[in-house]
Amino acid sequence: MDVSSLNPIAIFAALVVAAVPLLFAAIGELVTEKSGVLNLGVEGMMVCGAIAGFAGTQESGSFLVGVVSAMLAGAALAGLFAFMTQALLSNQVATGLALTLFGLGVAAMVGQPYSGVKAPRFPSMDLPVLSDLPVVGPLLFSHDWLAYGALLLTAAVWYVLTRTRAGLILRAVGENHDAAHAIGYKVARIRTLAILFGGACAGLGGAYLSLVATPLWVEEMTAGRGWIALAIVVFASWRPWRALLGACIFGGVTIAQLNLQGLGVSIQSQYLSMTPYLATIAVLAIISSGGGARLKAPACLGRPFFANG
């Protein structure tokens, strides 16, 4: 095993590419769960965002159109989930699982004409002077604009949740929806907006997969990343900056197993491919031991709201 062939800068760039879609999806789900709603349909929204972003870019020739299409597709599926859970009061867990299956089916059907088609190269956001700096330039200032957008989104969500009245209201609805309703807040409306935001973020994460990470359309290309994003939210204890850390850790595990395969480590590739998901299970088991994760979750997470008057 010759580790001298590894390029640290290339590995870091690959880690960013692996972490960004997880971060988009995790931040969106974090906001949704802060409002007291558990949406297990992240995988379905991500894969629909992936095909919508790819198709939008191919048909229009514009990456911006593709990204917006992905966000709208994710939000559309989230809107369906919001209608079912907030208006019809269906079970959130069952509805989320159905949404994932529905999203995978829709994406497979819509994506048939694009199977195997390659996307154009997504432009990197090279910053004058800064991008040319040795080591630091390629590490920090030569990524695509969506990667920087994911970082800005994390900061914005943290600020809104902890420093604004809107964030306080959202957290209040998630902690005690009956009390929030009693003082005049529209619980269903607030939760619907949070669900739509989460769906748009999941769709954006899917678009990153099909336009940047692997610039082509492949059926079921999300490969369980929506479930990893759900685990990241728990790992982060519903805190945005810890979600960023979690996305980097889980993205790093993915990159590590790919590099180990490239180095010819004498372990069957199937075992190495399992490592990101085994790490997800291990982290959830460790955090959840003793009910620690549950104590930090929004008190009304997953509970339906019945308006009384």
C-alpha cells in the first residue's frame, strides 16, 4: 500500500464534494424537525431534486435553471408531505416513508431519457489572487459556488434560529405546539413553511449530486444519503454548526473508503462500501444510548397538532 500517491489537496476537495449534499439535506431536515415535524422522505426529495436539476440544466443549458428546478421539485414533494400531515393529519413516519418510495419511482420514470447522459462541467468559483495562493488557494478558494452557498446557509440558519424572533417562534412551535397555538401562532402554517424549506434544501442537495459530485444521471444515485442526512441531524443534536461537522465526518468516511479501495487494501470492496452506513448506525447507537439524543430533540417532534378552537 503506497500512501505517497495520495494528494491531500485532492482528498480535501473530494471531501467537500461528498459533504455538501449531506449538509444541504441535513440543514433542511434540521429546520423541519425544529418545527416539530419528522420527515423521513429526505431520500425521495433528494433524488427528485437530482433528476430535476439534471433535466433542467440539460434542457435549458443553464445551471441556475437546473438548481432552481431542483429546489422546486424538492419543495413540491415536501408540499405533498405537508398537506398529508398538516391538513389531513396522517402519520408522519408512514407518510415520510411513502414519500421516499414515491420520489424514487417518479425520478426513475422521469430520468429514463437522461440515463447515462453526462452533465456539462459545473463552474468553480475561482477567486482572483486568493485561488492562486499555494496550498491555501486550492483548499479554500477554488470550490464551486454551491459549496460556499452551503456554508452560508448553515450560518444563516444558525442566526435565524438563535438570534431572531422567527427562529424563536419556530422553536416554540416545535417545543410546545399547544402553547404556541394558545398565544396566537398558526402552528400548521409555520410547520408547512418549515417543511417546504426542508424540501427545497433536500432538492438542492440532490442537484449537487447530479451536477457536481457525479455529473450524470443514474437511477437511485442518492444511494442512501437522505438517510445519512437524517442521522446527521440527530448527531448534531439539532444544531446547525454540528450538522456541518457531521456532514464533514460522514463525507470523510465515504472518501476514506474510496481511497482505501484505490490503494488496493486487501478488504473486499463490499465491506469498504458499507463503512459510511455502518458509521451512521454506530453514531446513532452511541448518541441514543441512555436517551440522550431524545432529551435534546424538540419536545413535539413527530406529534400531530390538533387545533382546539
